[in-house]
Amino acid sequence: MNAITKTIQLADGREITMETGRLARQADGAVIVKMGDTMLLATVVAKTEAAENVDYMPLSVDYREKYAASGRFPGGFFKREARPSDYEILISRLVDRALRPLFPDDYHAEVQVIITLISADINILPDAMACLAASAALSISDIPFNGPISEVKVGRVDGKFIVNPEASALVDSDMDLMIAASMDNIMMVEGEMKEISEKDMVDAIKFAHDAIKTQCQAQIEFAGMVEKSKVKREYNHETNDSEFKQTVHDATYQKIYDMAVKGIADKKERKRILDVIKEEFVATLSDEEREEKKMMISRYYHSVEREAIRNATLDSKIRIDGRKLDEIRPIWSEVDYLPAAHGSAIFTRGETQSLTTVTLGTKMDEQIIDGAIIEERTNFLLHYNFPPFSTGEAKFLRGTSRREVGHGNLALRALKFILPNPEDNHYTTRIVSDILESNGSSSMATVCAGTLALMDAGVKIKKPVSGIAMGLISDGNSKRYAVLSDILGDEDHLGDMDFKVCGTRDGITACQMDIKVDGMPYEILEEALEQAKAGRLHIMGEMMKTITEPRADFKPFVPRITQIKIPKEFIGAVIGPGGKVIQQMQRETGTTIVIEEVGEFGVIDIVASDVAAKDAVLARIKSICAVPEVGEIYTGKVKNITTFGAFIEILPGQDGLLHISEIEWRRLDKVEDALKVGQEIEVKLIDVDPKTGKLKLSRKVLLEKPENNQDQRPK
């Protein structure tokens, strides 16, 4: 049980420790990564052989959190960890996207990476260490892997960059970026920002890369301490025929190249032509050869297709759909398409289309996030749906996919910065993007449609946001490259980069970048960002032709929310015993009343569809919370009569004594001679007993005193 450990020293003095040799020893690789009290266990296992007819990398990455890590019980009936949360899915995707390109192209054995949060310090976020743990587990194993890599989170507070900032520091940060890289290359970038410039983003990536290089070097040294990692396992997962590969190339390359140079805008027509070229070649083979080399044909033809289209783009500077490198596809949009929705918009760019809705709700519609680390309520939700018909496919509808969660999260991060400040926005807002057509950049269509739908709903956004997906085709040998604006699905699949950038006219609010090529210079990244800015502003201009600013008011059927604050000691009085008071108000006015204790106040949201109902509730709440003031006149109800006077309810739950001598100027033998229970009368508060707080009232001071009548009070 001898543990092997390696420590990474961060620039600010904090330490990350990697350990192997004691836990999960039957896995191919297992590493504990620890920073403060946060600990992750990463394990990796690969099958010894690839499954038959598999020509892709069957990698699965799962990040899971144990509630015991933070001393908590899981919610729900079963009280155990169940399906992964969105947070767990998003971290899994971050690690997957960084690892996947680093396995050998011809390695097809199933690999499973599981990262488990086993101890949690709520101020040290585990997402910044998950990829480090996974890469370290692969590095110390005998699984073929072209790593190591690592990820770091970058924040910036008061103009100073911070690596892996604590959760408390992120509150004041103007960026939250996750960057993955190897010793030499940036692999992945994702995050949200508060309108930062393109230069600031590049500077943040460079800053992150310096820290990542240290972590990669530590992994190399760590792996060198583990005997198993020194010899990687041998494998043979592909059967190849170099002569046949050349035959496929010679027969199909020029046909594909000519089609690509010509430029065909219609996605289905391009696919039809490519299928015909393949079928024509297959028809030249014998039945035996066709069956024997079925897998090779698909693999080699895809390779030729990729080579021909990339070369055609680099040679002609014209893309496969006929556009110039920086040209944006035609855009049309429409708002208020769904008359019964609170807000709706259609955004169509080329063959990508989003139908997006906005729904406005109350605090009761907030989402409760109950994770092992994150416990909070959120009043902004964005859901992205990608049905199979959007790409002309017929598939069974399953649960929400990881891709849908990831794309929705990117759009949410892009839009949340422009929502009204919390003090001006009392609504829970839900955006739903249904992708009706897809040919690249559907998440960016969601951002654009979301902006339009928010304005259609009358949400007073600070600024509109647009988004664009950028691509790259490069030739490392000739140093030629082409940066592509508004990429197609085919360009994403065949290209070297998928770089999504969202922002206002004044800066970037969110980004997501996956790089599939080694050694992309920062100069190309900077060029891509500048080209993205120009494209983003063009798209913004097209959006503004549809709607330029939020509607002046919500639509008539949207419930209005009025918010007031009361001293927290009055919360119980507003609710009443067993909820009697608040339920009565809601029943009588048809409103919905939501009360929440915040600090020293009770924050009350009154949700009403008409002004009169809202005003009635406001008046009732104000009367409940009112503090009686000496000299004020109140309209009260006679609650009880005694021999010495009557008790008058001048405010809800607050009675005062109206002595028999203060009822009228004339002398009364019985209170009943002037008053009866249930009668409403005007009284004046003339005194408050400083010791008991009892209220003393007078009615007669409000009545005209008869000239010949004397005040005959009992002595």
C-alpha cells in the first residue's frame, strides 16, 4: 500500500496533490487529486480489445458527486444519488471534450473515465481539477494516450487574473473561463464574461496556459514514478490496405473537389452528390470485394472527402455552400409568432432555425438546485431542445441529452448578463429554444432568438446579444489556413475548430471553443476573434430590423408582479394563524401572494392580473403592518363591548380601548346606547401606555361638542 504522490505548487502558494497506489487498484489507472479539503477520485479502465466494426473512439466520461462529501443527504424520496445533475453533466462534457482528441486515431477500444467528488470544500470548486485528475489517471496507466493535459479556471478581480479562484472570489470576477491545454496547445475554452474585449480573452488564455504547463510537467514526472505507465499496451484495431486506400482516393478525390469548389448551398443536395460519388465507386467493385472491404470503403471515403473539401476551401477561398470565408448566411426573424406565449421569436440563419419562447413566472417557479456543493435557487432557466426532425432524421425521443444540456447552458451564460438587475426584475424567466432546422450553429441561433423573444416579452434587457460560430481549416505543411464565419455542420465536422462567440456590441459575454489541430498560433485565434466580432455585429444588425428594443409593457395576459418590503416581525401577521390571513386575501382578490424572509425584511410579491385586486392586497398588507400613531384617525370595527367601554380594532390584529366616557359628549349609562358589535366607527388614537403598549381611543373628539353640554366624565 505504498502511495506515490506528487505536489503541484500554484503561483499564489496553494498546493494540489496527486496520489496513486492506495485506492481503486484494479482500475487501469486511479488517482486522488486534493486541494484543500476538496478531493477527487479519477479512475480509468479500457477494454483490451475493440468491438467488431467500430471505427470511432468509444470514450465515456462521467463526473459524479457524493453528497457525503459535503456532509449532506441527497434530496428526493429514495435519499440516494440518482441521475446526474446538469452541473455534473457539464463537468463531464468539459473533460470529455478535452480528452477525446488525444487518443490515437486508430485506437477504438472502449474507455471509461469516472471522476468522483469524495470530499468537498464549498469554497474550492472541483470543476477546475476534474480534467487534471482524469488526465493523471490516464497518464499513469498503460492506455495509449497523447497527453498529459489539464484544465484551469481563470477569473479576474480588479484587473488581476486568478488561476482556480475560490468560489467567494468569483462573485467579484468579470470572467469565469475554463481552459484546457496540453504542454503545447490549447484544446478547449468555455466560459462567461461581463463584456470583455477580444484582447482580454486572449490574455486570459495565455495566462491559463502558463499554469497548465506546470501541471502537465508535474503529470509527466508523476507518471515516471509509476512502473505501469512506462510501457503502453499494444493494439491493432484497424485493418488497412494502403493500395486500396489509394484506389479510393484516385477514384473519388477530384469529383469531390470539383463539387466543393463549385459550392452547393443546399445541404441535402450536397449529401446526395457525395453519396452518388461513393456509390459510383462501390459499383466498380466485385460483390466479394464490396463485402470484404465495407468498413475500409467508408473510412477511406470519409478521409478523401475531408481532404478534398479542405483543399478546395484553401485553394479557392470559397466554401462548400458557395460563400466567402467571412460571409454570413441569409437571416430572417420574426417576433410575436405565438400569440398565447408571453414572448416568442423565430430566428433563421441559412438552414438553422430556432423557435424560442419566454415565460414569466413568480418565485414559486424558481428552480431549486440541490447539489452536493451547490445549493441555491435560480430565477433564470434556459432549455434547448434538439428533436431528430431538425436534421431530417427519424429517431426515438429519449431524455434530455448531454448535448442539449451543454448547448442550453452556453446560451444561458450568454444571455444572463443582459437581464435586468435583481431589484428591477421580480420574475422567474424561462426561455425554451426548440430547434426546428439544424445545419450548424444552433446554439448561437438560440442566443439570437432568445434575445428577440425577451424583447418581445417586454423584459427590459440591458442590451441585445448575438452569437456566431467560427471555424478553421488549416494545412500544417503549407502554413495555409482559412478562418470561417458562421460555419455549417459539415464545416464543423471536417474542420479544425469550432469556436462559438456571443456578446453585445460592447464585449463578449460567453464563448465555447474546441480545437482539433495541434499548434494553432495565437495570431490565428486573435484573427478569428476579430472576424467573429464583425460577424456578430452583422447578425445584430439583422436582428434589429425585427425589433430594436423591449416592448414598453408586458402583454395583457402576463401576470403583473408588485413587490413590497415589510419588517420581518410582521411576516407572521400577514400569513396569519395556519395561513388564514394570506389565504383569505388570495381567495377574495384572486391574486397570488409569495412571502420570503430576506435579512431584516419580508419581501412580498403580489401577482395580480388587474390593478384593483393588487391595490386591495396592498391596502390590506399595509394596514396589517401599520404601526399605530398617536393623533391619527382610524376607521375601526367594534369587536367587543364591556361595561366600561368598547374594544375597537383599528388595524388588523390591533385593538384599542374606547372608554365609555370617550364615546360621546353626553353621559352614557350603557355602551350599547351608542354602539353595537360589528359597527364601524371613526376613532382617534389619543394615547399609548408606555409600559403595556395598550391603545387609548376617543370618538367624541371627532364629534362636534354641543354648546350647552358639559363633559361629565366619571370621577
